[in-house]
Amino acid sequence: MKKFLVFIVLLINNFYSFSCGFYPYGEEIRMYFLNPSHFNCSTFNGFHYSSKSFSLEYPYAKNEIAPNDQLWFDYCLGKVPIQAIEDAVYTIPIELFNESNQNRMIQFLYESKDLEAINYLKFAKSCEAGNMYLNDPWERNAVFEKDKMINKINEAIFFSNNVKNKELAFRYQFLAIRLAFYAGERTKVISIFESLPQINKPTILDYWCLYFRTLVEENKALQSFCAAQVFANAPEKRFAIHDNFDKSIALESILKYAKNNEEKANVYALAAMKKVDKSLDYIKKAFELNSNAIFNTFILLREINKIEDWVFTPYYTTFFPSLEKNPFQWDDNLIFSYSILEKRMQSDRLYAKEVLQFLNSLPFNNPQIEVCKAHLAFISKEYQECNEIIANVEHQIQKDEKLTSELQLIKALNEIVNQKSGNAIISKNIQEILLQNKDNDRFLFAIARELEFLGNTTDAAFLFSKINYDSNFEEGYYNGSFLTWKSRAHKKGSYGDYFYDYFGYLDIIYTPQQLEAIIKTASENNANSIFINWMKDRIIKEMPKLYDLLGTKYIRQNNLEKALACFQKIDERYWITNYSLWGDDYLAYDKIFDKNPFFTFKNTPEFITEKEDFYLTKKTVTEKLIYYLEKANNPNESERDFYYFIVANCYKNMMKYGNVWMMRRFGTSSYDVAPFPEDEAEFQNGYLSKKYYKLASKYSNSEKFKALCLWLAEDYKQLKIEFENEYYDLSDRNCTAFEDYFNSRK
């Protein structure tokens, strides 16, 4: 138990501590399009480029046969199904490994009277408890004692020397090496390894033996060399061995142990994988030394995924690349400018062109490489070359659905960017590709951004509405599928400087005119278009919310008539759902219309008798505001001071800390940063309320009421000049004097 507690303490100390809350990083911001799972490099799963650490994943594709299973399949003359081999070798316990077991492999061995293989498998199963360290950190009971381990090692060596079948003899030697490693017998590991027969074509067993030999090697350069050979040839051991390659050692010191080009290529490949910056020089050497190596596609894809992160993450999301620290996030003295990102993107696009030129120099035609070339041409803005590569490779990969899907993404992006600003559309071809990839948020987002950059903000908004749609926030966040982005207009970082939903983006970035175009397009009938119906479906469902947003934008411009026209298009159910505790929206509690903004203030005793009572919504508040303004502006109205006063109250309550701040915002936070909605100065300072309080003062005959108006207008200098006694009285009594001062106008 003591060991377990120490383990927990060490684990906790390895966690990062964030005291201020969530901020997007890693996979939520990383942009990429090339999916490694669509290329022939599944055995490198867990090592593809991402913002996460390397992970332990099963290295073989669904229908791919593991090398050890293939050896047993060949041993059984191809007469035993792979599943039966897996069950017999890995699952069936020793006590059930007998002639009565119906497993096909066991039956085959008994029918063939292959007692050597039967005895080997039984012996291997008897050693399973020894396949771990004697000092077991989990404090399990099924652990061999040291003496028993030594006996098993000696038995394995004895059997290896006496069994007739050479393959089984080698397997016994492997068991001896593995047992010796876990027993802490370093010298035995080395001596047994050195006694292994040298063969021209090593099998997976050779590299499993080399794996344990590598772990006990004390020479770091030699250990790194051996690790590279294991990594290249033993997929099951990649995760366990990769840390034994020391990238701080000069490659020349590691390469001197290589006996041939293939071994050198393995070193360059692992060095390229471990490098977090540009690795093209290593990749070139790996390709040159072993052009047919299985890892070539893998290290090339890693490099392209890096470039995607370096270029597309800042280009599309305005975040720094996922593995880089954003200097503007924590330093309030730094002012962000998109040009800073743009400058580094230009450099990284040039690097993409270097990689493309290297691939163009290769003497062979590989469809996977061609798809990579098309993508690199797109990244480096060689759009014509991209089109030519796509045209040449399309027919070659027609039967490969995964590669074709990758090429389709590149094709759509390349077509979009080749349009003129102000005339960008979603062609029929791109529509089809979008429908085929409607669950690929990064692709949808990239198309939306390109349309936006080209001036088609309407179609861009429809595609933005598909991002993170119907996804669970927590699940999406943890698996990296929840996409976040920033505006290029942001100047400083904060916990609120990013977007994850189209509505928040439209709220801050889009103009009323752009929003009107979206609503108009959404209202058009396109019953015969599957794509357009799919693209518009969310916004059509959320049309009341869009009218709410448009009306709110007009409130921000103080265009009350247009705001009211928008609010009048919304049914009562929407107001109940979104702005009262009786609604379905669990967030509504934070934005309840529960205080009349014309007659009450937050945290202030009531001092005005309400003339009329009405159900509070954005629509009714706007209606009353228009009505009271008309009364106040009417020269024939006898109570102009009163109406200007309650109008001023309403505008004051529309400020950040007022009781109807929802008239101007859909949410507020102390972390909000520029760009703000256009009325930010009004929202923070209440200039309109001050204007109307002064008009109320102008049309009043009561000195006390005039003083109250100047006090609420925060014009303390003028108040002290005109009404010095009232200034000191209000300074002393504050809001407790409001009722007395207000009633003085009667």
C-alpha cells in the first residue's frame, strides 16, 4: 500500500494545475486534413503527429495479421484460422490446454502429434507470471520468486538446446531472454542474446529479443541504435522502446553501429519522428537509404501534419500552433496582431514547398505520395500545380475510398480559394464533397473560413452553424473533436477571446446587414436541394434566435423601430423559454426579465410607483421605450421630465450591471476582450441614460428632482455647482434619498 500511495503522489505532481479555468489548447485548436488512418501506416498508430503525447495503441489494422500470429499460421501449414491461433497462444490457460480442447490449433497440434510445439506452448504459459518485474509496483501475488525465475531460465535454455525444431528452439531462447530481463539478470540477457543464431531474414522474434537486449544496454549511443531497429521492425514494442532513443546524442555516434543502409535508414526515421521541428533532412536520408521502407509514409505524414498545424491552425483558427505557447495569452502588455502569425505562416508555407520539391524529385510514382504532393501544393499556394496533381492521381485511386476522400478535401479547398473575392460560391462539386464529409468539422470550418475571407459571409455562416453541432461538449473536448477559433480582430488574450459556436461568432463579428442576408437566404425555399436543406437546417430551426440577435444588434445601434420589427417576429414561447425560469433553457436563470427597467434598479429601494404593469420581454421593453420616448419628445406633453427620466432608467438598466442587460448582450464575463459589439462604450458607460437624465432635469421645475437627475447622470461637478446642498445630501444618503427627491416633482 505504501508503494501505491507514493505512486499517487508522483502522478499528482505530474499534472498541470490551472487555477483560472478552461482555455482551448491542443487538439481543440489544431487544424489538419490529412488523416493518417487513411494511409498505409496503421502499425504506427499512437505516434502520428498530434498535440498529445505518444500513446499505446494496437498497431495492426482490423484485417491485418500480427507477425507472430503469421509465424504460427505458417507453422500450422495454413490449416488453422488466425482467431484459433490467437486463442490458443494468448487466451486459453495451461490447465485447459489439452487434447479434449476443441480449439482448432490445439486439435491440429495433437492430431499432428507435434509434442514439441505442445510442450513449448505449455511451458510458455507456465512462465507468464514471470513476465513482469519481481518488485511489482501493483503488489499483486502472482509473481515468481527469484529462484523460480532462474530455474525457468535454465529450463528454457535446456529446451532450446534439445528441441529438434529450430523455430521452437529460438522461441525458447526468447523466453529465456525475457525471463532474464524481468529477473534483473542483465548479463544473462546479453549472453543468451549473443548466442542467438544469425539469420539473413530476421523475424519478429529476433526483434523481440533485441528489444530486451536494448533495455539492458548501458552505452546510450548503441542503445539508441538498437532502439531504432526495434522501432522500425517490431510494432508491438514501439511504444515501450521509443524513449530509449536519445535524441540528444549526435546521429553520427549512433549511425556508426549500422552495418547497412537499411539500419541507417531506421535511425534517420526514428530521429525524424522524435524531432518536433523541421525534419526534412532526416526524411530525405531515410528515403534515400531505404526507399521502400514501411516508415517512409509515416514520417512524411508526420511532417505534413506538422506543417498543417504550423500553417492552418493560425490561418483558420487564429490560435498559435497547438504545440506552441501563446505569448499573448498571459502577458497583458503584449498587443496581438494577426500580421505576427501571418509572417511565420509565410515561412512555413515556403517549407511546405521545400517538402513538395523533395517529393517531386523521387523517382517512383506512389499514389499516397501523390496525394501528399497535392496537399503540399495547396499549403504552399501552388494552386495550379495542385490541380494538375489531382487530375493525374484521381484515376489511380478510384478504388481506394480512403485516399479518394483525402483527395476530395484538397480538391474542394483548392477550388474555393481559386475564386475571386466577392464572387465565391459553393459549387455543385463542393456541395457533394461537403455532404460526404459533413461530420468533419475541421473541413467544414476551413471551407467556411475561406468563403468568409472571400466575402461570402452568408454561406460561411451556414457552415459555421454545423460546427460542434449535436456534439457533447465534454466528450468533444476530451477527444479533441470540439473545435474552437478566434477572430483576427482580437487584440489581447483572455479566457473569453475564442468562439466554439456560430451564434457567438455572429453576435460579435457579423453586422446587422450580414445577419439580414442570412435570415433572408434561410427563408428561401430550396425544397429540391439536399445540400442546401442540410446546410440551412440548424439556422432554420433557430430562426427566432436569429431574429433575437438581429433585434439586439439594432438595439445596440439605438435603432428601436428596426429592433422592434425583429422582436415582433418571435413568438411568446421563445421569450418564456430563453428569458424566464419557466422555460426549457437551463441557462435562462442568468438572464431573467424580472424587474421593470423603467421603474426599478438593482440593489436599490423602489422609489417610483409603476404606472402600468406588463409582461417583460425584449419586445415589450422596446415597445414601451419607443412609446415613452414619443411622450417625452412631445412638446405638448406636461410630464416630459417624468418620461425622459424613466427612459433614462431603461437605458441605465441596459448597461452591464443593469437589470435588463440582456437587451444588449447574450452573456457577459469579466474575461471579455476586444473585439466587442459596437455599443461597448454605451454598455459600459451609459451615455444614453446620461443624455436623457439631463433632458429630464432640463424639463423639470423641481430643484430636488433636477439634482437627482444630475446625480444619476453622474455629472457631479455640475450638480455641486447648481445644487450644492443637494449634492452633499445625496452624497450622504445616496439611494435612500431617491424617493424623497423623485416625489419632489409632484
